[in-house]
Amino acid sequence: MKLKLIIALALGAATTAAMAGEVEDQIRFRQSAYSFLGWNTAKIKAQAADHPETFNKDQVIAAANAVAAVANSGLLSLYGPGTDKGTGWKATRLKPEFFEKQDEVKEIEATFIKEANELQKVAANGDPAEVKAQFGKVGATCKSCHDLIRVRE
Amino acid sequence: MKLKLIIALALGAATTAAMAGEVEDQIRFRQSAYSFLGWNTAKIKAQAADHPETFNKDQVIAAANAVAAVANSGLLSLYGPGTDKGTGWKATRLKPEFFEKQDEVKEIEATFIKEANELQKVAANGDPAEVKAQFGKVGATCKSCHDLIRVRE
């Protein structure tokens, strides 16, 4: 019995460690994805909204392609069970309520993807005013998600 | 003289602090970009090379779009002066030699962009063998850059 117990505990610990690793990887990858997203949205905001005299069509296209690529990369696969606790690059900011709000989250995610794809199209046209307007719609989806499931800092 | 000295020191400290912030932002953004890149290349490797029975055309296209978007996002703008020292999410792994190897770095970066764009095209065709072959070429550019300017862990 003693040996069996030790083996059971050892296996349990190993499983927990493996799961912890996966949880922390998921958190680190989503923190990376959103930070890369934030870098690219900041470039669009600077050139299309805050300093329109610096608008550079090629750079805005590249940034909008990055925003769309992040949006379509399957980020919700990085929200597995247990990822409301744990540390990626830093402690996660995901609220535990995430797991009870799946319908709202999926709807926001779908809108985020739709608006990001539209931003990619609009950026290709190269009209700063159009980019600014569509960027506003994308930003609204970021905010709605943060309000719902991200802890305030 | 004393007051002037204090003001000079205070201004100096402020400038240093501002620069340190920018340096740490650049390091954090590039660490995020490369981690997001690594997540997406791992998905392509798993589906096109290691477990071809799991090949999913849409997922591979999305991952290849992400790889190309990162490659074209202007990452070299995140390698400003002083960014061979400092901490983003963690201490940077950039070797100080980076700043003396600009010709080689620019050549590798151009090849990385070219091969990533080609991977995006090939993925759209949906042939696993073609994706695997082109993925090998992209991976070779990652390695050549890491060998040149990234500290071994």
C-alpha cells in the first residue's frame, strides 16, 4: 500500500506539473499575441488618428495585416481550463468569470475577427479617414472584451 | 553652480528613465512578436511535418498568415540603440555584436521575409508536402539569425 501510494502521488505530481506547464504556456502565448497586437494597433492609431501627417500607407497595411492575422490565429484555443490562474510572462489578468461567459466571449471574438478583416481591406485602399473610422470599430471590440473578462490593473 | 548641477542631474536622470522605458518596451514587443511567431511555426511543424495525419488546411493557412504578418511587421525597428541590455518580459537575449553585424542581419531579415511570404502562398495551395518543404526554408532563416545574434540559453 505504501509503495502504491507513493507511485500514485508521484504520478499525480507529474500530471499536475505537465498541466501547469501547459497552462503557463497558454498564458504566455496569449500575453505575447495581445502585446504584439497592441504594438500594431498603436502604430495604426498614431498614423491614422493622432498624427495623420505621418500616415504611411505601406506601414499601415503591414500593421493591419498583423492585426488581422492575430485575430484569425485561434486565440480562444489559449484559454484552456485553469488558465484563469497562473503566470505566463506575468500573472494572468483573465477573470474566472470567463468560463461562465462563453456565449458573450464567442460573440465578441467573432465581431473582433470581422472588424479586423475589414480593417485589413480598408487599409489596402490607403484612405486615412476610412482607416481611422474602421480602426475605431476594432478598438471597440478590444474594449468590450477587456471590460467583460480582463482584470483592471 | 550647485543648482545648475542639480538641474542637470535631474534632467539627465529623466532622460535616462525615458530611454530605459523605450528600450524595455522595444525588448518586450520583440519578445512578444517572436513568441507569437514561435507559437504559429509550432502549429505548422506539428501539422505539416510531425503529425501529417492532423493536417488542417484552414489552420495552416491562418498560421502561415501569422508568420508572414510578423515577418513583415518591421521587427528591426525594435532593435534600437541600447537594446542589447535591458529587460522586457525577461532579460534580452540580443548579443551586443548585433550592432556590428548590420549587413548580415539585414540580409537574413530580407531572406526571412521572402521565405515567409512564400510559405503564405504555398499554404494557400494546401499541399502538405509543399508546406513542409517551404517550412524548412523558413526555419533555416530563424536558425541563421539566432546563431548570429541571439545568446544561447
